[in-house]
Amino acid sequence: MKSLARQSSMQRSHASTQAGDSFPKLSNKPLAPCFENVRSTDVTSKLERHAEQLSALGHPVRLKILRHVVQAGPDGAAAGDIQAQVDLPASTLSHHLKRLVDARLLTSRGEGTFHYYSADYAVLRALTDYVWEDCCKRGNAGCC
């Protein structure tokens, strides 16, 4: 009895897909409204990216690391130099460096057995520009 019910259910499902469609119809809604919020998505992703970057900088050790690497210039600083500056075990330092690299604030490159970390100045500039971009928009002249 169960197999008959299952079979007729399968036949109905199969018949509905053979009625001229290669796939069952999922929705009658037009696609245009799906694309109306593209700008909103860009703003949200920008907000989320900058929030992640600021979160990465929210730890005193990571902020100290970033400042040290920025001061090292475009060639960056070796992991050993950074470790001497912040006085942390290698595993702890590695965690903090990974967080800064994942937030795209630092870049990493290997040269032999050495790892160098450089500031991504364009990303840092975009972050600070974002923080200041709405300054004085509410009529508070002189705030920036």
C-alpha cells in the first residue's frame, strides 16, 4: 500500500517536470527586485570590512604591532623584529599577525626562512578615510 502511494507521488512529481519545463518552477516573482539592493549590499560589505579591520585593531598588542610595521616602511619588518618589539611567544605573535593579515591591514611574504610583514598603506588609508568620510555632514562645522 505504501509503495503504491509513493509511486503515484513520484509519478506526479515526474509529470510536473515533464510538462514543458526541464526544471520545476521555483517562483513566480520577477528577478528585478533581487537586484535593487546591490548598492546597499556594497555599503554593508564596506561597513562589515571596516568593522572587522577596526576589531582587529581593538587589541593593544595588535595596535602596537601595526604601528611598528608601519614605522618599518614599505619593506616591512621581520617577524623576529616584531617579536622583540612586543615581547611575546612566537605562537601568540603568530595569532596576532594572522588576525591583522586576515583583516588585510598587513601583508606577509616569505624570504627563505624569514617572514616579513608590511603595512597595506592603501587599506589603512581607506579605513581612515571611511572613519572621516561623514564628518560635518550634519552641519557641525569645525569638527574636522
